[in-house]
Amino acid sequence: MRFLCDEMLVRLARLLRAAGYDTYLAAGGEKDAALLHLAREEGRQLLTRDRRLAEAAQPDSVRITGFGPEQEARRLSEAVLIDWDFAPFTRCVMDNAPLRPASLDQIDRMPPRAQALAGPFRACPACGRLYWPGSHARRMADRFRGIARPYS
């Protein structure tokens, strides 16, 4: 499943990317017609807060309500079957690029505490951002579990 988030859903887009979903994030001011075209052309589910945009993209859209990424994610999960454990930490949360294994030089640039971890160590080929399985990854995994089980 591939998504297109409008510019109002930045944090939801990053959460979806962290879960491993290919998620395009619209740039500020991008026209609705361009978003509709891109969503249809690339087979993306359009996620938006805009009622008119959601209606124009039916049936391949979800109007997102709620505030904060967890509420937005729960709304999405109510509308579309989402596996929040799909492929965690395999995409760059900033630019959506698939991550690749980090080189030894890249691992050497990580903090010493990160280097002491078992890995996996990953890098974004587009922006160079480095990823490792530290406390942030554990907190994100906990968030995913909370979103998947909102009523437990």
C-alpha cells in the first residue's frame, strides 16, 4: 500500500514511513489537481484533512480527523487495514527513500553508544541520515503497538 499525505499531515506521513510504507508528502502549496493526478498515476491512497479533496479522490482517499499523529493513525486504521509492523525502520522518515545497510564509514560516524548495538545499521542514500536500533526505535515500536491496539 502506498500513500500520499497532504501538507497538513506531516507527522502522520513520517509515522507511516517509519512503519515502512511508501508515503509521499505534499509540499506546501501543492495544488489539489496535482495531488489527485499523482495519487491516481502512482496508485496512492490520498490522506487529507480537506473534505473536498477527499471527496474528489474517492474511493481512494481517507479524510483524516483527530489531532496528533496517534489519533490520525488510528483514524487511518479504522478506514484502511494497516499493519503497523509492516517493515519498520526501512524508509527514511524525512525523504521516503528506502534505507540501505550502512557502510563501515557511516557506522564509524555514529555515536559510540549506537556503534555498540547489534544493529541493523542503516543509511538513507538520498540525504545521508543514519539509523540504528536505539531507544528512539524502541519508543516508535511501542507507538506502533499502541496504535494497533487502541482499546487495550
